[in-house]
Amino acid sequence: MAASTLAGCGDEAVRVPVPSPDAASARLCAGLRLPERVHGQPRRDTSPESPLTAAWGSPAIALRCGVPRPPQMRPDAQLVTVNGIHWFPYPEGRPVTYTAVGRQAYVEVTVPAKYEPAGDVLIELGEAIKTTIPEKPEGEL
């Protein structure tokens, strides 16, 4: 999970593990037009530098595009829907990582407790996801 590997503070680059998506997902992720600010927090550099990752604020809100389907997600999983994007939150009980599902590429967003409830963050990032990454056929997560 990205949350456990994030480090850094201030203006230093934030360590965000780079996913290894298939070619189709990588193309979709490269098209994401992410905001310069999320939840009022400025965008930060990530390490290693990658078009598949982004971060904002301190502690960092981190995004990884092209991650694998969450292994914890079962067919009966409870999803959170925010502005038409379905998110799978985990760990259960105190969600800090959300994965956008039902799209042709999975996008993971780690939201530190400082920014909870995470709805505003998901709204701000969801627009870029919705306009760039097409939905999967109905019923597919």
C-alpha cells in the first residue's frame, strides 16, 4: 500500500512507488491532467519521478495510476461512489487508501488522516479520472 511507503516533508520529493501497468493502462494514465492543488495543498515532486505518480501537501496525498486491481476487493465489496466514480476504500474501518474501480485503469489515492473525510480529495481528483479513463463495461470492476 502506498501509505506505508510515503516519506518526506516540506519541499522534498515524496517517495511514491511507481506501478507497472500494461501498455493500455500506461497510455490512459499518461493522459491524466491532474490539478496543481488538491484540498488546497500544492503539488509536490515524486521520487522516483514518473508520469504514473503525483503528490500534494505534507503529509502527502499520493496518487498512483495503473495499479493492479486491489487484492482485498471481493465481488461483494462495499464501494464509495463520489461524483460517478466508484472507489474501493481500504483498510476497512479507517480508510486511507481509495482505488478508483470500474475504469479501464485502476487509480489509487492515499489520503492521510489530516485530510479526512476524504470526499473533497476524491471529488477534486475524480474529475480528471472521469474525463481521461473510460469506464469498463457495465458490471465490471
